[in-house]
Amino acid sequence: MIRLLRFQGISERVLDAMARVPRHLFVPENVLENAYEDVPLPIGEGQTISAPNMVAVMCDLLDVRNGDKVLEVGTGLGYHAAILSILAGSGMVYTVERKPELAYKAREIYKKLGLINIDVIIGDGSEGFPEHAPYDRISVAAAAPDIPGPLIDELKDGGRMVIPVGHYYQDLYLVEKAGGQVKTYNKGGVAFVPLVGKYGFQ
């Protein structure tokens, strides 16, 4: 998996983080044999774990640095947040999941792996997590109809966010905030489950 991602131009820093996270721990038994294939997989509750390539691309775009405070929306079983936590080093990752069963399982996996700089919150990720805002980086793993206002508000000046936007046709956007101005960059077509919530799909 790592060799294939390297061939696709993913940075060595992100590849190193991904190499340290055993993806098979984050997928159900019925798809275990496909854990290291570059495809999204069902994880239950109508949700999926993103393909490794998509996780890698999003991490590269975010450019998470040691000490960063990161917000992730859409924990799932926690694979993406685990990689973000390694990239953040001495920083902290807050990840929000609306499905309690998935959140509980993610917490158990983190405990097993000894990842102590991740906090899993059960809630509406479209509202972000204002208790610890602002964030250096925000990663959204579900497609919103538009970029939620609260997430823009919770992004630190100088910060970055990656988020898929759209319904039937989705694009991945890089959002940068600098000097109070917000700029968005379309990074191409993607396919994610919908972001359900107050500022997402109803």
C-alpha cells in the first residue's frame, strides 16, 4: 500500500505516518482481507473508511505540523484521525462522530494503540467543536452541501481545512484563512458519504 502511494507522489512524511497505523484494526472482520487495498470499505452504520489514497491526499493538503491542534469531522472507526495524531505529534486531535457505536469502537482502538493525543466526541460535526477552537487544521470526511460557517469560524487565522462539497457530484476543497480572508481551491472530484447535521444535509 505504501509503495503504491509513494508512486502516486504522496509526501514521505505522510507515508511514514501511514506506515505506523495498522489499517486492518480499523475495518470490520468481513472486509479484513481488503484492509490494505486502495479502496473505501464499509464499516457499518452506513459509513465507510476512505481509500488510503484519499486519506493521504487530504493529509498532504492539510500539511499538519508538530504541535498543531486539529479538528476532524467524521471519525468513523478512527483511521484518518490516527494518522493526523501522528502528524500532529505533541499537538492534539479532536474528532467528532455522530454515530455513538462507531465512536466507542474508535476509542477502544486508540486505547489499544496507545494513541493518547486524540479525543473522540459524539456530536454534530457540522457545528464543529467550539470548546477547543480555533484549530490550526480541520479535516472533514463527509460531503457538505456548502462549507459550514461554523467550521470556517473555528479555523485559526493562517489555518487550513480540507472538505468535500456537493451531493451527487462532489469536489474536494482546500480552504485557507489568512488575514481574515478565506480562499478556496478546488482539488478535484471525490465521493464521500453525506455530512448529516445542522449545517450539512438533513
